[in-house]
Amino acid sequence: MPQKHVEPKDRSAVRSLLRLWPYVKPVRTRLFSAALVAVVASCLGLVIPLVLKWIVDGPIAGRDPGGVWLGALYLLLLGIAEALLFGVRRWMVARPLAGVEASMRADLYRHLQRLPVAFHDRWASGQLLSRGTTDLMLLRMFLAFPLTFLLVNATTILVGFVVLLLQEWTLGLVLLTPVVPLVIICSAFETKYAKVARLAQDQVGDLTTVVEESVLGIRIVKGFGRHRSQADTFRGFAERLRTTELGKARLLARIWALITTLPELAIGAALVFGTIQVADGDLSAGTLVAFLSTALALRWPVESIGFLLAMSQEAATATERFFEVMDVAEEEDAGRQDAGRAAEADGMVFEGVEFRYPDAEEGSAPVLAGIDLHIRPGETLALVGATGSGKTTLTSLVPRLYEATGGRITLNGEDITTMPRARLRELVSVAFEEPTLFSASVGENVLMGAADAGEEELLRALSVAQADFVHDLPQGVRTEVGEQGLSLSGGQRQRLALARAVVGRPRFLVLDDPLSALDVHTEALVETALRRVLAETTAVVVAHRPSTVMLADRVALLSEGRISAVGTHQELLRTNAEYAWLMSGAGPAAEAGASAAATGANESLGAKAPAEEGSTR
């Protein structure tokens, strides 16, 4: 989905760009030196009209060929010096600015890894990708060229007008007449261009999202023959971006035309008045040539104002977009203070846990409410419930992928909100229903579950997950699995994800329906090996099938965000109609009707109230 676009509100481009200072500061000496070199090079260009004045009023007027050749040599040397200095400036900024861009990109990536999962739920990946690529490229280009030349051109114009006024102040005043209109025009242009630049960069992010989703979902696109509709979607986003870019081009064309026309008119007027003065003998021909040459030399600095302002606005927008992400608070290690050691100081304990998503409407019912559970050390608890009952959300709270909005969770008596996240995630290992693999080797994917694990632990984890198929791959555990692991089957990916979860022999294990993609025979083999792992750890297993439930010592039934019953599999089959319905194997229809039928059926069975059902402890 497209990211919500942000309208710039009374923001200053200068204030936005100043936020880049911490990144520019380490290379400021080199950048200032390069700017100084460019100023010198530009001012050398203003010496050329003075040499022309000397040639016209001296050697040419005196018919001295030797003097003309000497003047030509001076002009050649000045041109060569100017070119060399601009080349030196380019060389001085290339390396440090590449370093600035790399530093910003590394900081953005590092920050994204530390942001809450809730942030990534809200933001389109294409928007984040465009901020780390297109926007940072714009910032590097701004630091390399517009930033320097805004200073260089301003200095050149100032020095140039001083030279013009010294040569002939009356003609200099004629050239100054467009200044006020140009300032007004540039101010209006800056305001309009800021809005369209922001819109264009946001639309680039939308387009990137569409491309990324189409590539990652290529099997779905091809399988359902949706390539035409996807192409139409892409074309729609591309057309919107094209329209916006054309709007930018029109704005730039207008400002360029006005910035070019007004100075040209002033130069034309100065030429007429100057010619009259020469004809009247009030001005030398050399002075007029020098004056007009200086005025023409200032054309580029003046005419460049338009696109330099445009590039500056795009850089300011890119800076805003970069810091929109960087300003989001990272996950904090220090949360609520520990309220004291729990009475049951062992295992995994949920005490009055409540959760609602950060973007939930005010007053809406929480996803989870009043969750009380005690999982003893070495015990495995199966979490069962209809689709949408909150099972995955509850398991996500244990490694703090989301923060509980009420109550607390303790591991061996320690509140998880008081633990550093690094330590918490060493204690708790997770395997999700949707296995995610990276563009890396099989071994690297599995060993992400334990940084210090070796070859022996890797082979053991593969054996537990019944993932010995990797030994038949072309390069064994060193085989690259490709992006998202799509070169493997769903069951193979799920087995590797399970191996990743168990490779570090975690003290606490959270498995979200880890066997859903396995065939019956493989599932039986994995369950046999998994029992040995579960015997050594404290675990929560989200289960949908009786075979997975049988791995657990006890079962907790989650219904509409609350624990409605806790007991063994057999106990709940006898006493809880909703549980019996879910375990009946009736498929999706069973889950759809489970919640609706549960209350009345429980009453007919004489089931006790949830709070009395084994007290959930």
C-alpha cells in the first residue's frame, strides 16, 4: 500500500539541511577548502574582462601586435588556471562525500534494525528503501555541487557587481534593477517547488513498493495470471510520478525563463546606454568591453540560481524524509521497573497481560486482555484458539517484538521489560509460522539463531528439524538458498526455520505453528526429535492440529483475546466444547463456528468458568 504522504508545513529548507551538520562535520575542513578553491577559480573568471580592457585600450588602440599576443597568453593562462582549480575542487569533495553518504546509509540501516516491529507494520518497505537509496544520493549530489556553488555563485555575483560599479557605476545600477523582482520570484518558486518535490519523492517510494511486492510475489502473479493487473497498477503509479515530474519541470522552466530574461534585458539596456556614452566620449571602448564581459561572466551564476534552488529543495525534502525515520524512537531496553520477584519465581509467567496495537482506535477492545498463565520450568504449553484469537500476538510479546500495554511477563521471576533486549533474545528463541530465510547459505541462515554455535550444533539442529535434505544440495550447508529461500519448498523452509530456533539450545522456546507446512510422515519424524528438545527447555507452542498439541504437557485455550480454559488435551476434550470443536479436524468451518458455539455448548457440558479451570496456573 502507498505510504501516507506528508505535506511540508512552514518548514525552512535551511533548517532542514542544517540537520546534516553532524555528518558533514568530520569532513568540514575539506569541504570548506574545496569551496574556497572554487571561489578563487570563479573570481579568476572576473579577471579576464580586466585583461580585455587592457588589450582594447592598450595594444589594440596603440596597434601593438606584441601586446595583443601577450594579452592572449594572459587569457589562456587564466582559463587553464580556472579549469585546473575547478578540477581540484571536484577531486577534493568526491571521497569525503562518498563517506558521508555511506555513513548516513549505515546509520539508517542500523536504526531500522532497532525500531519496533509496530513501526515496520505501518511503513511500506519501498518507502524505506527509497530513503536509503534515492534520497541519500540526492543529498550527496547536493553536498557535492549545489551547496558549494550557492556560496561560490553568491560570492562571484557580489564581487562581480563591485567590479561593475567601479568600472562604471551608472551602468552598474542598470544591471542591479532586476535584483528585487528576482528575489520575489525565487521566494515564490521555493515555496511551490518544496511541495511538488516532496510529492515526487514520496511517489518514488510508492513505485518502489509496487516493484518490490511484484518481484517477491512473482509466483502469485504468474500463478493467477495477474501480470496485466500488476502492470496496470505499476503504470498507474508511474503515470502519477510522471505527472508530478512534469510539474516540477514546468516550475523549473518558468523560473529559468524569468531568471534568464530579466538579466538579459538589463544587459541589453546597459549595452545601449554604454554605446551612447562611448559615442559621446564619456566612456572608453575598453571599459565598455570589460563591463559587458563582466556582465556576461555573471550570467551563469545568476541563471544557475533556479536549478540550484531546485536541487536544494529536493535535498531539504530528502533530509526531512531521512530524519522522519531517524527520529522514530528505538526500542528501549529499560522499560517499566520490576515490581518485585514473583511468587512463582520459575518458568514463564504471564500476569494480567493486556495488549492493543499502537494504531488501534481509542476505546477499541484490546487484542489480549487479562492473560494469566504459568508455564513451569521444562514444561511445554500448547496455545490453541480460533483464527484471530490472538495466539501469534501473545507469542510475539515474549521476545518483546511488541510491548505489552498492561500486566507483565516474567522469565524465571525477572520482568522481561527490565532485561536488555540482547539478553532477552538470547534466552528466548522463536520460530514463526511464516519462515523467513535470507539470501545466504543454509548454514548461515540456521546459525542466525546462535552467533557462537559451531558445526556440531548446526548438524544437531538440522537433525532435530529433520532438515537432512540440505546434505543433498549441491554444496551442502554452504548452498545459497536465494532471496526469501524461494528455491526451497515451504516444508523445507519451515524445517530450516525450526533448526534456527533450536540451534542455540534456548532456555525458552516460542514456536508459532512450526509444523504447518510438513507432510504427515515428516511431521511425525520432527515431532519425535522435537520432544527431546522440548524436554530441555520451557516452551510455548501455537498449535492447530492434535498431533502438535500432543507435544505439550498442558494446553491453554485462547478465545477472543482471553484464556478461557487450561488443562491437558484429554481434559479439555471432555470439558470444553470450543476446544473439542477446534480439535475435531473440521477445518476452517470449525474455527469459524467455534467461538459462536462455545458459550452455549460449554454451559450444556457444565464446564466451569475460565477463571476456575485449573486457575490457569
